[in-house]
Amino acid sequence: MTAQPQPAFTVISGEQVSATLAGREKVVLDVVRETYLTHERGLTVNPPSYFLRFEDRPANRIIALPASVAGEQAVDGIKWISSVPANIERGIPRASAVVILNDPTTGYPYACLEASIISAARTAASAALGAQVLGASRPRARRLGIVGGGLIARYVHHYLQAAGGAYDEIGIHDLSAAHAGAFADYLRGASDGAAVTVHDTAEGLVRASDLVVLATVAPEPYLLDPQAFSHHPVVLNVSLRDLGTEVIRSAVNVVDDVEHCLKANTSVHLMEQELGHRDFLAGTLAQVIEGEVQIPADRTVVLSPFGLGVLDLALARYIHDELGSSGALEPVPGFFHEMSRTAR
């Protein structure tokens, strides 16, 4: 039997992740696009996410997203991401995460990556890709509206610009006036001269926007009036639970994955429960990319991306390989200790 090389295990920091992704937004967009198409073609395994909840801390959760991607860049693994809303008041981001990558041949884990940045980047890239694809038959969106002023909102704005978005006006609404003001200040310095306005209400922001980004931690719908969407914007429903069923009913609805989106009381899940069927869904974003689903220009379009573990793994694999090719990986010495199947 041929001796196999000793498995190596590497820890990749958030600083390394951030440095690897900096300036490569278009690459990230391409990774997300190709992974969606790979998933649509049945070359992935993406089981339901597992939600770990706590009776004594009902606002908190930790989510496990196991997944597998086939092909030349094959990888197995899992993202483990926590959400603690009270962290915002502590002055730190709500979410923290790691990704573990496993070798498909041996099953051995070979890397642990800080993944809050990976998660934010793939979420933002999927939203920006959605804006690009779903808005292709429409005039350029000149008025961008963002509900929520956190890290995900910042990443989505950044990736929208990387995908070619250029806006004359940007509106922001957040339940916290302080967070809204801070995000507005950030946008004024990062938006190439766009006029930035803080809106008192989410509905007012929607009415003033051609492209709407929902990036909140809302547990249930609060945008309930379809008339607020009568100008037919494209809505990137990143936070998934902001829209009432009447808004969903009036819109063209696109998801990233049907089974994943229709659960956990997302807006589209509530619509399914109310109607008893899924006929209100137009299809998946990959089907739109492939030309199998056509998007009308004269209706509100809502993209509800639940967030697929395959995206995290594909992006993490890219980061790992980039660092490996540059010689920046430093395996943990002796991480795998007991490697002999026979007694010494």
C-alpha cells in the first residue's frame, strides 16, 4: 500500500479572508453565479439548514449549513454561523461564523476559515447578481433604497457598485436613528456623489426607490401595503421576512432555492401557507440566468435568497486556494496526531 501524505489543517483568519477578497468583487460575483448554475444542474448537495435555538435566549440562534459542491473545485464542508442581535448594542456585529472545508476523497477537514466576511460577501454578491439579472430588461435603477444600516447593508451596497450599479439617489431607513445616520455618512463617502437621504419610514423609502434592499433582522412582515410598490421596483429581500403576503401576491417572485426559501416563516413561506400551493413562484435566479424564466419589466419583482451553504463553501474554497498558491497557508503543526491504524 502506497503511503499517503500526512493530512494538513490550516486556520485562515478574517484578516486573510478580507485581504484575499479585496478588489476581487467581480471574481466573487462570478463564483456565486457559477455556483448557482452548478446547484441548478443538480451537482451539489445542500441539505436543510439546522437551527440551534435556546429557550433562555429566544432571540439568539446558531445555524449549521452543511453542503457539498462537485466538479473541478469539489469541496465538502459546513458553515456554522451565530446570530445574537444584542451584539449590536455591545458594539460588535450581530453575526459570527466559521467554515470548515473537508477533502472529498479522505473526508479529512483541511481548513477552518473565519466566515462572517465570507457570509457577508456571498450574501451581497447574490443580491447584486440578482439586481443585475432581474433588472436587465428595465431602465437603469437611479434610486436605491436600503432598509437596515448594518454590515450586510454595507456589503450589499459595495457589491451593487461592483456589479455596475450607479445611483443618483440613495435612501436609507433604520429603526435606530443613530445607525441610520452613521450608515448615511458612510454612503456619502462611498457612493460617487449620490444624494443620500434618511427616510423616517420604510414605506416612504420604498415609494422613493427603483431598487430596494431589505437587510434587517425583522422577525415578521411590516411592509404590508402593495400600493407602496405600485411603481414596480426590484426588491432584494435579503432578510426574507419583511414583506407581507399581499405584497408577495402582487409581485413576480424569484428565489435561490425553492425548498430552502419556503420554510422558517419567510415571506414566501407565509404565502405558501396562505395559498396552499407554490404557483406564485416564477422560478429560481439560476433559471432566469439560463433564460428559462422571463422577468416582466412592468411588475414588482422580489428576489428572496435564503442563502445556500454551497455558496459559502465555493467562496471559502476559492480563498483557500488563492492563499495556497501564494504560499500564505501555514498548517497547524500536529493537528492530526493519531494517524496510525496499528499499535506502535
